Amino acid sequence: MVKAIRVHEYGGPQVLKWEDVEVGEPREGEIRVKNKAIGVNFKDVYLRTGLFKAPTLPYTPVAGIEAVGEVIAVGPGVTDPKLGDLVGYVFEPIGSYAEEQILPADRVVPVPTSIDPIIAASIMMKGMTAQYLVRRLFKVEPGHVVLVHAAAGGVGSLLCQWANALGATIIGTVSTEEKAAQAKEDGCHHVIKYKEEDFVARVNEITSGKGVNVVYDSVGKDTFQGSLACLKTRGYLVIYGLASGAPDPVPVLTLWEKSLFVTFPSFAHHTETREELLETANDVFANVASGVLRVRLNHKYPLSEVAQAHVDLENRKTSGSVVLIP
């Protein structure tokens, strides 16, 4: 038996239960991993509350979609990875809020020995999300103007760093002076404190009325209409999170007025094949090694205290990455 977090009903952080669970042995094509560090993401909150539905209840964990650990057993037919290898996984299957777990061998990626497991767990989901957002979904290039909401958040911080390295001008929105300072360090050329300023008016001022090429929006409902207003002709609104809830429906003619594009991409759809998964992860690790991406690991909690991590995340008391230690 090992310890893990289970969820028996949707709800607040109190539904996260610290329990004994049986892991079992890996079957064909599977491996057993002893987790060294577990990433916390807002998708974990969506699964806990029921905004995103888990396959079954109870489940382990509440989303729990990211971890790095050591391979301690392999099932029949598995030749890679090997016993003792350090591997990471993101998104599927649900189960990372646990001391140990069973994983499909073809959904894990090798973690370079030069990268600390805690650092790797703090950046895999967020870094791989940033990769497909700036390198594939909308390919950021020199001269582009980019608006990043929650610029001091886990993904937002990496988006700013990566887009800045690609030669774009970055406008970031944040809630506090402390987060504004971090956003500037991460490459934001202009920082807007949205509690004190109208971000639409400020973007209009900064761009001399031209608007931005792309908005990366993890907030959702509260920023959706303003994000559309900030776009230039043929601009892209990329929604990758719903921190304030799902946006209201938008009439299609609203998009026609400036030939706008709106998309809500899924991580799974951008890492469908083994090749895509490895390419995305390797690009992240390479940019960490080169110094393009600087990991902000600002918060660590024991796995048993994951409820407090969720409280802090939902109340926007965190910045950068949040990691659980089994």
C-alpha cells in the first residue's frame, strides 16, 4: 500500500482525501514509478470541482496530471524505459497525486540527468503547454506583439520568456506590484496591473491603436471580451485556461468584424503521437538547459498538504510553479 490523494465527490479543497491505495504490478506495456516530485496545475482544480469530468469517482488524484519519478518495475514487453531511469509524464492518465503509480510506458519521457527532478516536475506541463502555444499553434516571430494574461503565473511566466527570446514585444497583465516585477524580469516590455488599470485601454495606448497579434488567455470569462477587443485584424485569441470560469457565447459576426481567430487548444491534441510528445518535451528541456527558460519554483508543499496548495492557487497567492513532494 502507498499513500495517495483520492476524490470521492466534486467540490472544494476539502474533498482531497489522504488515503492508502493499492498500486499493483505493471501489466504489458506498463511501468511502475516512484514519484520524486509532482506538479500542480489549474487543470487539477478543474477536475476537483467537476468543471472537467474525471472518468470515474473516486479517482486518484484530483487531476494530478504531472510527475517525475524513478522506474521501479516494468511490465512484460517493455524495453524502454529501464529500471532506475528517471522519467516524467504529463496529462494522462490521472494519478500523479500519489507516492507511486502505474503508467503506460509509451506516455513517459526521459528526463535529462542534468535537470533536477523537482525542477523537471515544475516545468513539464507548463513548459510543454508554452511550447505548443508559441511554436506551433500560433508561431511567434520577431515583430509580433503578444498579450499574456496572468503573466506571472506558471505558464504565463514561461510564455513571456519564450516569446521574448523569439523577438516579440510582450505585454503582460498581473494583479500585484510583486508580480509586475517578476513579469518584467521574465521579458515583459509592458506590464499592466489589471486591478488598477483598464487593460484594453492600456493595450490600445501601447500599440497606438493597432492591437496585438495574439492574446494568450488563461483567465477566461473575466477577460474574454477585453481580449477580443485587444486583437488586431486577423489576430488570434488563444484560451488555455478558465481561472474565472467559461466565457459566455460570442456571436460569430463579432469575429467577422476583424477576421479574428479564437481557439481553446487541448494538450492531448498537441501530443497525440509519441513523436509529438518527445519533440515537445525535448524542446522544453533544451531551452531550460540553454537558459532561455528559467524555472520559477516558488512553492513546495508536502503531498499530504495538497489541499492548501489548491487554496493558495485558487486565491492567486502563488506565482511561478507549484510542486508537491511525496
